[in-house]
Amino acid sequence: MATCVIPTSDRPDTLPHCLTSVVTGLSPDSPFSRVIVVDDSRSPDSVTANRATVDRISGDASVSVIHVDNQAKQRLVETIHNLKPEIPRQILAFAIMGDPAFDAVRGGGCNRNTAMLMSAGERVLSIDDDARFRFSRLRTKSAGGTKSGVLPGEMYVSGAVHTHRGLRRLSDPVTADVANDMLSVLEETNATAHGPERVRLAMMQAPERTVTDQPFLVTSCYAADARELLAPFPPAARTDDTIFASLMKRLYPEGRIAHLPVMVHHDLGPQRPDSVAGPAGLDADFSTITAEVIRDVVMQAPRNPGAAGLSTTAERLAEISALSHHDWIEYTHAIWLRSLGGSVVHLERLLDYYNEEPAYWARDVHAFIRRLKEYPPTETEAIPQELRRNGQSPEEACELHRSFFRAYGELIAWWPEIWSAAATIRESEKDQMR
């Protein structure tokens, strides 16, 4: 049994295209029993429109289509808490509902956590609400792929790079059931893999089909084997995929991720505003600096696999969130400088890989590298700017940032218990359907 999930938030114009493509794209003999639309839209009008979309499209669907709004998410919080009262309600609410203090930096983590908990014990396919269940296969293998098999320019959302090199390799849209392909790669690889080397995730956007130990994931469309414990997504930050992949590497150090030679089609609708940037374009944004801190924590914590690994990660998060204001500033500033230095190296490699073509793209990259080298960010610029938009002082913004890591550390510590409760609930629901 498998579940397809669509996290959505205030995109009532793109959701109908995504959901229609999913319910018409799944083959009748696919293992999917339901499609869950997890909706945390702020606007009541968006929630109403999304619910109407689900009601309209579900009538012709061959699988059950469920709309999960904030009221349903609150019921999930209560259901898990009633099953295991020892789990603090506020931790469950943070994982599933989020914290209003971080609304300015909210990503898809809460929706993804909700979907994973509702599907614990099953295989899951997730597709973003601005994507369509329509795919193109890459024609040839990239000669310059990285160890993970991902095009070097993939993580930089550069239209010039994608148009100039990547899209040239695309075939016409495929008609095969890609969902089955993504799930089958989990099964085929695991049939011969030894325990710790099992594949837990499968994603698209790679030059060829590969299996790697690199913690790289793009959440626009991915499959996960939720029959085993998965890590919690961060309830804030738009780098939730990067953070999730880092934690999965801690959870399963020998685990593998499959990459498929398929590109998902995205809707070209309106985009959300970009993060704040300073005059030099170097100010830290919440999502990037949070991902860098989590990566540092995962690297520094003792190498314990499984739930013990999550526990040591949680302990390390508790330690750093208890740092004094001065020590916290020094810590995040050092991490931010290291991140920018890594960006310089990576961008210079991209320039070399693409022979500095097209010229207008290369000029932009060179200009950004010069800014990185000429205007190294000060300690103040390492404070996430989104946390200071409402007039908060640097001290208040730092405390808010530290409070996120305290809460996320507590969530990670409790997550195995939360996951166990969710799997029990889901198994009970399936027993009732039988």
C-alpha cells in the first residue's frame, strides 16, 4: 500500500493542475490507495477553494482523495497525544502546526511531517503543489555529474544553466507510470541490499539512475519508504529538504538514496517573495543559516545510527541553543563564512564546467563571487534578516533563532515515539478498512 501526498499553502490556482495530473496520472493497477492534500493556507479563501478543488476532482478519481486542513491537523495532534500522553502536546503542535513566531520563515515542513505521520508504515510519494504529475526523461548521461549523480548546476536555480545545458537533454514527456518507477526502485535495490544499505528515498532530477550515499534530496517530487522511521522535517525554513536529508544521513549512516533520470514539470505561476538580502547580497537568511547549523550539528555529533543518532543530534541542538548571545553570534558567523567560502569554490567549479557560457550567466556569477570576496559579512549580517523585520533588536532576533533550535531539538528527541504512535494509528485505520 502507498500514499501520494501533496503539501499546499495558499496556492489555489496551481493546486487544481497538480491534483488533476496526479489522479489522472496514476495507473489503475498502481499500489496507491489514496491521495492526501495537506493544506496549511493562511487565507480562509484559499482553504475554501482548495477544499472545493478536492471535492470536485475526487468524484472522478480511482483512489480516495482527502483534504487535510489545520482543523484536521489539530485532531491528529490530539489523537497522537491521547495514544501516548507522555509526548508533550506542544511538541506535537510544533511538528504538525508550526509556531506563529516563525510564520515569516515558514516552509513546507509542517505539511510534510503531517503527511509522513498520516502515512507511517507505508511507502509515500510526495509532489509539490506547484508541480505537475508530468515528467521528461534525460536522454543522455552527463559527463560532469557529481558523486550523487546530480548536474553541477542543479542546486542553483539558474535559468541560463538549465536552458543552456540541462533542458537540451530532455526527451518528450514520458507516459509511463513514474510513480510506480519511483516506488519500484526502492524495492528492486532493497531486494539485494543488506540492512543498513537499504534505500530510504528516491528522487528525480539526475542525469542517470544511480544509488548513492550522498544526503541530497529535492522535495518537488520524491518517494520515501515510510515503513521504517524517517526523520522529522523542520517546522520552519524553506531548506526543509536539505535539513531532512542531513538528518536521514544521521539516522541511517549507511543508507542510500536513489536518483532517477526524470525531470518533473513545474507550473510557471507566481513565485513567493525571495529572502531579504543586504546591499552586497550576502546577508544571511533564516533558511540557509538554519540548514548550515543543522549540517554542522550532524557532522559534529557522535556517529550513532538509528534513533540513538537522532538523540545525540537533539542533545547537540540543546547545547548550542543554550549558548550566550555573544557565543551564539560567533558560532553562526563562523558557519556563515564557511558556507560562503564553499559557495565561492562551487561557483568557480561551475564556471569551469560550463566554459563560462553563456556569457551573461558567467558575468553574473563572477560579480557575485567578487562581492563575496570584497565584502565579507559582519557578525550582524549573520543574523537572519527575516527575524528582524518587525523591529526586533539583534539580541531579540538571536534569541528567537535559538528558540527554534531548542524546539526542533526537543522534537527530534521525541520523534521516534511520535512516529511509533502514528504507525499504530495508521495500522488501526487499515484494519478498520479491511
